[in-house]
Amino acid sequence: MSLGRALVDAMRSGAEGPVEVIDGDLRVAADVQGSGPYGAVLRGVSVERTEAREGDRGQAMERAVEALAERVQYLPERLAPLELDAPSGRGILRTRRDQVRDAEYYEVVVDGGDRVDVGRFRFDRETGRRRRVGDNLGHRVIERLVDDLADVLAGPEDG
């Protein structure tokens, strides 16, 4: 059973709050606002390796960002690399500027090729601040997203 399928199975019974599944050396954690038989509202989802890999965190992050930009094309908006900081091993992808609707966007943070966090945010023009919002996704999309994140993190060990 895939990590994505295991998460969906754990949420299917109407889960709310934190839901976590560990499979081998990967862990998925979701902040579930509500769930049902066909989908869930997520405030965020994270996939991480249970043990950090050895090697160049910057290279691992860059490979992960490139793979995610190419693979994750099924969300309502396309993701594009925004910031890459090889020395810290941290990279950010966001909804492409031309696809932002109603000041809401996805943000994906890649930490050294060992962790990926996905969230949806809304920018408030009056306050100049952003806040995390729930994202209503079908179970198939959630499963595919988690499995894609897991595949990217389980990629090459060389660094």
C-alpha cells in the first residue's frame, strides 16, 4: 500500500486534526480540517524522511524542486520555483503568479530533500499578511500528491 493510500484510509472515517502515517523511512502528516468518503479539507500536508540523508542538502533540494515542478501539475494551479537557497538546502515553489486567484496560492517548501511541506495561503491586502487556509481536495488527488512527494524524497541517495 502506498503512503498516499495509507493517509487517505486514515482520513476516510471523518478524521479531523492531525493525522500521521509512517511507512518505512517516510512519514506523512496532514492537518485535516474535515474529511469524508470522497475528499478532505487540508490545512497542510508534509512528507519527510524519518532519517536525514547524507550528502549535499543543496543538491538534494534542487533535484526535489525540479522534480516537483515537473510532476505536480494536477493541482488547480501550476507550481513554479520561487526561491532556491542551496547553502541552507531550502527551496520554495509557489503557484505561478499568473494563476493566483482571489489572492490564494499554494506554497511548497523543500528542506534539503528530506522534507516537503505543502500548504495553501490567502494574502490579505489590507493587513499585508497571509494566513493558511483549508484546501478541499479529492482523495485521489491527495493520494497522488503524497505519493509524488514520497517518490521525490525517496530519490537518489547520492548527494
